[in-house]
Amino acid sequence: MPKQVLLDELEHDLLVELFNIGVGRAADSLSQIVNQEIKLSVPDIEHISVNQLAIKLGNGQEICSVSQYMKGSFEANTILLFPQHSSMEVVSKMLGEGFSTETLAELHQEGFSEIGNIVLNACIGAFGESIEEVFDVSLPVYSMGTAQDVIAAGNLNQVLFIRINLLLSTSHVEGYLVFLLEHFSFEKLKNVMQKIINGLI
């Protein structure tokens, strides 16, 4: 199925700019945690099916995620994703040297949840500041499984998928920040962007 064009050029550019601000703050937080530079991709924005989303995120491979639901003038599920083996590397960098593989495995869920909480809150906070809004944010939820498992999109058929690649420059480990919006929330987000475009925010 081809991409559906639901944003005009101005809306698309504004959404990229807003998420660049949020993700930049998130990358700074992650950089301090793992003590290395984080390289970012340009946000990729698509309106796609949940099945297509799972394929894009590598359905079949084990993925670790931490998700937090943000609620305000619109709602979205924000997710930090890393392939399972890469998430172990990220937790190892956070904890430092001297931990055995067994100890890292024991601390993995708690450590990765804390990383996700810090990174996602930094992103959501910066995004909220950009549109002058404070979002209610849920507690972090840790999940490990296939992409289909961790997306947890419920009965949704279509979502607005916003992905930014995060590359740890020294470890060469890559993860993703993902924002999922169902149709009704997407329409609310468009209303917010129109207010910004029209100078009302």
C-alpha cells in the first residue's frame, strides 16, 4: 500500500522541526548516560498499517522497548526501541565496567526502563515546551518480544508513525524513538500545528 499523504508540506516541516527539538534533548540525555555522542537521523513520518510498522521495525527479531503514553491536546504512545542484544550494550554502558554477563542480565530490565524513562521524558518535555503545553505522562512500561509484540497498538489498523534513528557513535549500536498516533489524536495534533502556523501559539 502506498504512503498516504495526510500532511501538507508546511505541516510536515513543522512536525519534523518540533520532533527534532524533542529528540535533540533526548539524545543529549542518552549521551550523558552512555558517555558517547548520539547521532540522529531526520524524523521519518508515515501513515501506515500496524502490520507494515512491525515489518519496518524488524518483525521476527527480539526487540526491547520502554513506552510511555503522553496525553494533552493530543495523545501518543512514545517508545524507545533497541534490538535485544543492543539494549544489553546500552545498559552495560550506563552501568560501567566490571559487571558479569549474568549480572547485566539481572539488571537489564531495571536499567533499560530507567534509560527509557529519562530519554522519553526529556523528549516529551522539550516537545511540550515547544508548543507551550505540559503533557500527562504514564509510568514507563518495559517490554521484550517481536516488533508486533512491543508495539501494543491494540485494535488500531492505521497509525501515524514517526521514527528517529539513534546511533551510539562509539559502540555503533542503533535504536529508535517511535511515536504512534491513532487517527483521532492525529487530527488533534494537526489542529495544534495549525495554531502554530497561524501564530496562535
